[in-house]
Amino acid sequence: MMESGETGRSMVPDQDGQECRFFVSYSGVKLPIAPDALSNRNTFIRAWFDRAGMLSGFDKLVYGEVELSHRYQYHGNGRLRRAEIVMLDEEPATMNFDETGSQLS
């Protein structure tokens, strides 16, 4: 799970009550940026967190287009239940996991 200070948090949750945060790279997960700082960025990550603070999904945007998208669902014990991955010009991939974290075939 990504952690954050107040800087990169959006002020308004989306319609599902999820919080949106913005990051400029994979290595910058501890320092999200403010939404108004995105105008000078060609590439950034837009991530959503549920009310419990769990990462529910993210999009990697490059020049305004979604290049990579992940969506996550969790079991009641907090372990990953399902991951959906969509990459530009590729077939979507879905992975399912049991409550122990083992991938199902």
C-alpha cells in the first residue's frame, strides 16, 4: 500500500468515495504531487485508494492518454483477490488469488 502526506491528495473523492492521489514516477510513491502541479507533466500516475486506504487501482498517463491501467479487489483479510491489468495495444490480463495469496489458475 502506498503512503502519503497531504500534498498529493485530491480534495474531492470520486463518486465511489475513493481518494485520488497523483505521483510522478514509480519511485516517487512516498511523495505524491498536488493535482495542480500536473500541468507541466507529460507522464504521471493517477491512483485511487478506498476508504480503508487500500490501493484500488491506478492509471499511468502519458501525454494525456492512459498507457497502463491496474484495478485491484481484496479479500476480507486484506489479501489481493483479483488484479486486472490493461496495457496499451495488448489484451487485458486478469489474475485471481485465494485468501492465502496463492494465484488461482
